[in-house]
Amino acid sequence: MAANATLLGLLPAGSFEKLHALKSLGVCVRCILRYAAVTDHELYSLDSAELSATWDTFSAAQGQPVPDAPAAIAGVCTCCLDVFEGALGASNRADLVAKAKDCGYATTTFMIAIQIPSATLIRQHSLSHHVKFPSTPIDLKEVLKWCLTPILATALNNATYVATSDVSIHLHFQHELSEQEAMQVPTIRDTIMQNKRRKLEIDAFGAVTRALQSMHDFPSTMPCPPTVAKTPCSLTVKMERAPTYVAGRYLKYQRGLSQTPWVLDGERLGESSVEEAIGDIVLPHFHAKSYKFHTAGREDVDVRMLGNGRPFILELIDAKVAALPSPAHYERIQAEVNETNADRVEIRGFQLTDKKRFSVLQAGADSKRKTYCCVVWVAEKLTPDRVATLNSISDLAVAQKTPVRVLHRRTLLTRPKVIHSANVTVLNDHYMLLRLTTSAGTYVKEFVHGDLGRTLPNVSTLLGCDADILQLDVEDLVE
């Protein structure tokens, strides 16, 4: 293998003695280039054999004997623990490219996230101290990004590397010695020993960085030079896309249909849900792994959601397609959901959105007024006075203890709510349609029957007789 002329011209002869000392300690040529402050990105990506041949030629020019035959495969790099070889070695590089090509993401950008063992920092610090190198080498992760960016960009159909992208490629390097070597740093060891109960992470890159920067003298607990590692780093590659969000409003026309899958004591109740009626149809259009359904509040399983519908966000996990080509595609998905779920679920305003929409969704759940229509039975005759009592309600303050029916999943509290208005349509002496406008989160069923006195006042106390609710619809979410 011939030497690379460009690299040969960049290696500093004046630093040869110290660079040669590093090489003698088992430091790989790529790490030597970092110490030599070589900033030509392409040179780090050269084949390992070509890098080795170039180093041999450089050494010979400085009077060092040239090997009679190509050297056997070098051991694990004393500095980077073969992080470079793990990503840039011929077979490893090919595997990484294959994974990027096969990931299936439709994207124009990507980002790279690299996690390396803190032992590489400790070893670099020890080597610099041992050979008295005058400057700090170029950051290992930065060099890796230089090398990997063009390779991965090509594999991802010429996508552009950016600092922040929804598509990320994670390279996680780990080494069995890393925790052990981190404990050799005095401040790390002391912190861990003082906080045994907190189970702090020993191999914490940031903590080790700060600890090394704060050291004035080289501690006796750290070997100098570092010992030779027997095994290289292991590499785990993970590619993922940040969640994609689509939003709209849903109407539920069928009683008995839960908002989300209803599971009780491990047993599925009900065949479907609003979440599945929407999500199962949307999912394949974006080639996502899974989804999460978020809404502005919820209605009970026996309650219909009418009017302008309830706002929802569908969070698509690891979607291969982050956005559809045009609004018409979203309209077609909306039509598909509505046709498939005729007389059960309807969605409106289906569109692409972003994470900021969550704040609007939460505000709707917490602060908006809701209008309900319920069929109510009363034990005694609906006299004009009783009807007038309900119709005169205006911003009635109500104290609601957590209802008995939800105590198993909600904290026992007394929550202040407001009944803004009420309107009665008498059906006969004992039945009426009662329309209520309330503050968000009001338990309407409990406001009608009182929940054993846990909601006060209530329709029963206002009328002076028992009352119960037979049917309930959400008619509107007041913007």
C-alpha cells in the first residue's frame, strides 16, 4: 500500500518525537492525526492500511527503520479504544452504510449523535501528560462526524447534515473498562462514594470532562501511560425519527365506544375505540411503527361527542414518511376514516401539525367551557318553579369531590367548578332535556344526581327531590 502524499505533507516533522512516542504506546494513526492538528476531513477516512503505510513512510523520513513487511493488525488503540476503527474500518463502515440505506426514511436532512466511553477522555488526558504534548488534540467526536457525514449523506440519498433534524443516527460506543477507569478519577470516585444511595452513573461523559478540567496535578490513581486494552469498543447503531404529529377534531356518534382501548384487569372490553378507529387507518400512510392518541379531555364511554368535535393529536412514532405531499392527501385520509367508521366516528380538519400544538390542546382541556345535553329524570313533578330554578342558573359555583366511580384512578380532592348556564326543555312531568354550559372538567353526571352528596349543590338539591341522568351528550367545546 502506497503512502498518501497529501497526508505526508501535513504531518509535522517538528513534532515527530512526541508523535512517535504516542505511536509506540499503541495509539492509532487517526488519533495521532488529532494530536498533529490535521483538519483535512477526508484524510481521517482513508483506509487503515493506507494510513499505516503513510505513517511508516513519515517515520522513515525521520530516520526510523522501515518494516521489512506490512505490520500485522495493530492492537486496540490505547487512546480511542478503537472508536475510529469501529466506525471507519472497512467492514464496519459497510455495515453502517447498509443500515442507513435500509432505514427507509424519506428525509432531506439528518443529524448524528455520538456517545463514546469516558475512558477515551481519561486515556487522552493520561497520554498528553505522559508525552508532554503542548496542545489538546482535536475532539474525537468532532472528527468522527467529519468522516461520517459524507458517507451517511450519500446513503440517505444526498440528505444534508444539520445540527438539529427529525432524523437522527445514534452511534453508541461502549467499553468494559470505562466505569473502572472513571473511578480512578478522584473527584468521580469521591462523588460516587458519597452518593451510594442515589446510584449515580459512573461513566458520565460530562462529569468526567469537568473532573479532568478541574485537576491541577495528575493523580496517582490514574495510570500514566494508560494500560493496553485487550478488547475494542462495541458499537450500537440506532436510527430514528422524532415523532410526527397530525391533528384534527373527532365526533363520536356511537354510545359504548371508549375514547381509548378499554382494558380492565387485563381483559379487553369493547371491540374498538375512537383512538383505534383513527390511528389504525392513519398509521400505514406514514409507515410509522406505532402511535399515541392525545385529546383535549375525554368523554365517558356512554357519552356521545357532538357539535364541533373534540380536538386531538395523533403522535406517530418513528414514521418513515414525516409529511404527505399535499393537503389533498390528508383530505383522502380523513375521508377514509369517516367512510370506514360511518355512524361511529367522524374526523374534521385533519392536518399536519407540530409539538407546539400540545399547549393549545392542554389549554382546551383545562380552561374551555363545555356545553352538554342530558336526559334527566326527577322523582317529583317538574313544576314551573322547579324549571325556573334551573333556568336561572348563572355562574353557579359547585364543589365536586372526586366521584366514587373514578376514585380508583384519580386523587381524592374537592375541585371547584362552575355551571355557567342551564336551560330546560320539559318532556313530561318527570323527564326533561337539560342543557348545561360548564367549566372544563365538570362531572356532569354527578352534578345531576349529587353522587351521594359529594357534589354540592346539585340538581337534586336545587329541585328538592331525587334526580338522575339517563343519557348525556357533549354538544360543544366553546372556544
